[in-house]
Amino acid sequence: MSHSPITTLDKNGDEITTVGFDRFGFDSRVPLDVLRSLYLRPHYVIHANEINDVKELDSEAAELQHAKFLQHHAAYQSKSIYHPDTQSISYTTLSRFPPVKLLPPGIRKRILVTGGAGFVGSHLVDRLMLLGHEVTVLDNFFTGSKTTVSHWVGHPNFELVRHDVVEPFMIECDQIYHLACPASPPHYQFNAVKTIKTSFMGTLNMLGLAKRTKARFLISSTSEVYGDPEVHPQTEEYWGHVNPIGPRACYDEGKRVAETLTYGFQRQDGVDVRVARIFNTYGPRMNPYDGRVVSNFIVQALKGEDMTVYGDGRQTRSFQYVHDLIDGLIALMNSNETRPVNIGNSDEFTIGEFAELVREIVEKVQDQDGDVRTRRVQIVYQPMPTDDPQKRRPDTTRAKESLGWQPRWTVRMGLEEMVRYYKAKMAEGSL
Ligand SMILES: NC(=O)c1ccc[n+]([C@@H]2O[C@H](COP(=O)([O-])OP(=O)(O)OC[C@H]3O[C@@H](n4cnc5c(N)ncnc54)[C@H](O)[C@@H]3O)[C@@H](O)[C@H]2O)c1
């Protein structure tokens, strides 16, 4: 298997080589290939069948094999070696960490990320670590996993704490990104009461901590606060249209009360707060089995199964790539904008178009890797489930005006990375 370096183009056709930007006195730029090495590489890397001599596993050649996705960077991940014959996987311990920026103490921040082992959280942690900050992850691993941040465990700037935010937690810190909360419907509906507790008590505890330590506090709210909206696209001024007793209420109302608490602490106690209303996001490390359309399509196509479209495929969706979201969260945290800010991508695709695109990209990646397809995956249409959510589309004027933020990733480029990620997971045997 040989892999050529991936070229990633933005919406204007310019190559993306870094993510982040230097704004509001906070330089958040990180080379894309270093970042990518943290989620794309390890599994593509060593496959027991590809290695003749076991000793080779420790050799320089294996290191290079391990790093084949990167053009110049050595391997910064523990190795996972899959043995298909015995259906087992062996992990090695980490030999070294990617280089992180060396920041003077006055600039280096102590940053707490709750939910940092989840999909969005782990990408945020990668960025903040590479930027040279001290990062503490607080997570109860309900939907997150230690494996998403295991490449940082042991690093002197990193701490991983298993803790439920429903219980108080004390730590000295300068910034808090409060992300802890299950985000997909099957997960947040699994225990609705716990979801509300997490939203309310978890946010209360973290705001109490921000008050005590004078840390700046950012909460990851959601487009779900707009409910089933009566206006399109949604601006931050819109108050929403939420059913308080429906099956989604534990999440929607949970986030709404979390926002209320946040502004309560701002008004009463002067806590320095930021509120990000996040719209649908996709990317590597997303749980492949939580019923979201992007991951469903990719996994079906990679497994050679037919792709299921519910309805006639003409309903539209918009998705943002996770790197755009992280750019937006970091910009918001470091800006002076204290009002809620929508962070999302407003480019709409029909689900039918989307399925076609996923199929095309999966085929492209398979061809590049020299995989043989026995047949072309078909796109099949099935009746729409009755509770299919209504469409939402962000108005991101505020993010553009006050943060200078707008999405850079095209859906094609984001999907291609995600396909490679899931493909690697399959090669590893974990999908
Ligand atoms: N992914 C999206 O499209 C999206 C959209 C809107 C908002 N958001 C918000 O972004 C945040 C992160 O979402 P995600 O997609 O990464 O979800 P995720 O489920 O992957 O991550 C959530 C993390 O929080 C942890 N967690 C849950 N309950 C906890 C508790 N009580 N104590 C400690 N940790 C707890 C989980 O273990 C997990 O690691 C959430 O607050 C979510 O509401 C996400």
C-alpha cells in the first residue's frame, strides 16, 4: 500500500496548509499535516501482514511506514498493530510526542476542556496542545473515549481526569471550554434525566469554577436551541421554537437553561463568558454508529453495502467540518464577543447529492489505495421516518463580523479526510 500526500484545497481553490489564525492576540495557527498526523495516521500504518520480520516493527523502516501519511514528520503515535489471523491488536507505548510550541509563562494558558475526550473536544485539545498550552481534560467517558487523546497522555502539558461534571471540581485555570454533554440523539436520549443534569448541574459547577478562578468561560451550545425554527436562516436574535416535553427536550431545553445560567453568572457575578451555538459538524473521530447521515453513508460505502437514503433524497442539510468549528471556538474564546455566536456552514446539499458525493470520494480513495471493488455500491431510497428533524441553516453574519470567521473547508475535502479516517479504522479492525 502506498499513499501520496493529500492536497487539501479551500473554497477558493487555494491549498490549506495551516488551520487557525492569528487574531485577538492569540496565534492559533497549526500546520495541517502535523494535526492530521494525530488522527489519520496510525492505523494506515502498520498491518501485521505487511511486515515480514517482527523485528522490523521497531526499526526505522517501520517508523517510516508508520509516518507514510506525513511528508516530513516522524511518527508521534503509539503504534497499533492489527493481527487479522488472531483478531487481535497490539499497542506499543508512545516513544515521543509531536513538538508543541514553547510559550513564555505569561502567554501559556492553563486550559480546562470538559468533554475533551469527545469528538469536538479531542480536536480542540490537539490544537491547544500543539499551540503550547497546558490542557486538562475532564471527561466521564460516557460517549468519549480515552483513545481520542491517548497520544497526549504522559506529556508534561497534559492531564486527563475521569470526572463527571455533575459533581463539583476544583482546579486553577485561565480558560474553560465547557463541552461535556452527549450530542447525538441516541446518546442524549439514552438517559434523558442525566442529560438535563449534565446540562444544568455541569454548567453550574463549571461556571462556579470560572467565578472562583476568574477564568474565561466558553460553553458549546447548539442550533437545537432554535428548536423547529419558524425563520430561515436562524440569526442569534431568534428566540427559538422548542417543544419543552418532546423526546429531544432534554437536550434542547438543557442547552437553553445552560445559556440562561451562563448569562446569569455574567450579570450577577461578572464572569467573563462566551456562547457558541454550534450547527451540525462532522469529521474524524465521530462515532460511526450514532445514526448521523455522514457517518452512515461513509461506513456503508466503505463496507460495500448499499447506501440508504430516507425519503426522496431532496431534503437538504448543511454540515461544517470540525477544523472550521475549532477555528471558530478558539477565535470566539479569545475575542471580546460576549453575545451568542452561531458557528456553522450554510452551504446546503440535498441528501441525494450527498450520497453521490460520498460514494464518489470513497471510490477515489479506494482507487488511490489500490483496493479492488467487487461491485458498485447502490444508493437505495426508503420511506422517511416520521420524526425526521426539520432543516436548520445558520446565519453566520455575526461570526464573520465580530470574529472574522467563516468556513474554509469544502464538504468534499472534509469528506475525503473522514473517509480515510474510517477506512483506517476498518483496517485496524475497530469498525
Ligand atoms: N457535534 C455536533 O454536531 C454538535 C452540534 C452542536 C453542539 N455540539 C456540542 O458540542 C459539544 C461536544 O459535542 P461532540 O459532538 O463532541 O459530542 P461527544 O458525545 O463526542 O462529546 C461529548 C463529551 O462529553 C463527555 N461527557 C458527557 N457527559 C458528561 C458528564 N456528565 N461529565 C463529564 N463528561 C461528560 C462525553 O464522554 C464526551 O467525551 C457538546 O456540548 C454538544 O452539545 C455538538
